[in-house]
Amino acid sequence: MTDDPLAFEFFNEIGIIDQLVSTMLTNALPKGMTKAQFTVLNHFVRLDIVEKSPADLARAFQVRRPTMTSTLARMESTSLVAIRVDPRDGRAKLVSITAAGRQMREKCIAALAMMIPIIEPVIANTEMQVMLPGLRKLRIGLDALREKTL
Amino acid sequence: MTDDPLAFEFFNEIGIIDQLVSTMLTNALPKGMTKAQFTVLNHFVRLDIVEKSPADLARAFQVRRPTMTSTLARMESTSLVAIRVDPRDGRAKLVSITAAGRQMREKCIAALAMMIPIIEPVIANTEMQVMLPGLRKLRIGLDALREKTL
DNA sequence: TGACTCTGATTAGGTATCTAATTATATAGT
DNA sequence: ACTATATAATTAGATACCTAATCAGAGTCA
């Protein structure tokens, strides 16, 4: 531990936090919903998006395209999103959120709202505000790094 | 975005950072090695552990036992660890690192050392030092929360 | 127009993780 | 000693991710 580069411990803590939060989140969400699926639904509603290609969605969430294909296929099978061929580009598709998707998103939001008071005692808003800029900057930097390394 | 609870954005940044770092890490590691497997090897060497049960390892890494069973099975198949029945408890098993496991861990350490200078420009040590205590506290709090919720 | 390259989506194969359920052994209490 | 409960490991079934490879349509350039 003591002779480890600081970065090891730093990213290790982040990894464990993400894992614990993801699991708690998934358990709080309606049966069958996952963080990834909720994120997609939320993206459409928050940004008021009508249609967006899988590739664009993948870029927005920093995941690979096959990952997005898989998530979207699952969401289409449960009617949370609709997918059609892009009339202007035969390669591409266009994804849109369905009414059922919007309803599910609302249910998720409600479920998550109930989680806030549970997490509150663990980390105060002020603490998050202190760390957020650093995290955001780090995320942006890492994302840029990834694209270079490609 | 603007009307989201702060926690959403906070944990979202953490999730993306973890994902990006995990992928970079896995790519840097020797072929076939993963973060989870490296973590197990590193644990044995750093803490100078001879034998430890899968359940203890699962607790140490905050993962479920089936997850550890799966990871250990894979590591045993590649001779990175050895597993035997606990002579004092018929239910339990005892895991130990092999010579090959130690060698692999050394190779991983070397590979990761080369990553440090790549990450350095993205986040300075001083920044990590500033955030680390908060992250550690958060991780500990979430872990306690999980056990309560169980 | 034809060849080369790029981009979008998908398929195949693999690891990590989770929950639920099963099997076996240990421990405690009556 | 027997029963009930708790703990260890595993199996089964799913989701999210990744990389590599494939297929198809779009763009570029000579």
C-alpha cells in the first residue's frame, strides 16, 4: 500500500465507489431496469431529443458501439425505445424514446429521488461540490486521452 | 442537467472515470489479464498473504461471492492461484498465489508503471491528494450502507 | 466510374458483476 | 442428539462492457 503510486489507490477508490453505487442504484430501480438503460432514457428526456443515432449515443456515454447496440436491442425488445433506419443514411439508424420509455424514466426518477436521503448522510452536498470540478476535469482529460490512444 | 440532484452528476462522473480507466488499464495489462485478476494477485503480494478463503477475498474487494468464485476459477485455470479445501472447515477453501501468479503480478506492475506518465498530465498528484480523503470516506460510508441495506 | 477509405451497425467471443437458488458443512439451542 | 439457523461455495441466468472481425453504405479522388 505505502509504496504504491498514489494513482493506484485513487482509482481503486473510484472503482469501488462506482461499483457500490451502481449496485445500489440498480436495486432501487424498477425491476429489470439498469443504470445503462436509465441513462439512455434520461438523456432523451433531459435534452429533449427526438431522434439520435446509436453511434451518437455511444459517443455521448463513452461506450463502444457494440455496447450501445446491445443495450438498445434490449430496450427495443421491452418497447422503451423505437429504432428505424435513417432515411438519409442507409448505414445508420435513428433511435427515439417511446411513451413507455418516458413513463419508465419517470418511475426511475421517483425511485432515485428516494435514494437521495439515504446517501445524504454518507456525503454532504458541499463535499460533492468541492470534488465535482476536479472529477469533471479528470473525466474530460481521460476521454481525450482515450481518443488519442485509439 | 441543471435540475438534477447534484449526486446524479457526481456519481455519473465517477462512473465514466472508472470505465475509462478500467479499459485503459486492461489494455495496458498483459494479454488476458484483467483489473479484477490483477487486484487479487496484488493483494496476496502486498499484504504478504499465504492463504485466504474466497469469502474473505470477496469481502476485501467488496464483490459478491459468486463473482469471486468466477474470477478465482479463471485464475486457477491459468495457474495464477492454487485452491484447496480448508482442512479445518469443509465448506471453505483456501486460495494461494502461485509462482506464476507472482511473476504475472510483476509484469503487471511494470506495465502499470509505464501508464503513470501517461496519466500524469491529466491529473496532478496534488489534485489526487486533495480528493483522496473525501473519496476514501465516501467509499467507507457506502460500504457500511450496503451492509445495512442487506 | 472504379478503387480506396471511412463510418455505422452488428456478430462472435470473453470477463466482471449481480441476484436467486442449491448443496454442503458448521454451529447453536433445546 | 436433533433440529434450526448460519455460512461457504457454487450453479444458473442476466446485463454491461470490451476487442476483433464482418458487412454495408457513403465519400473521396483520380
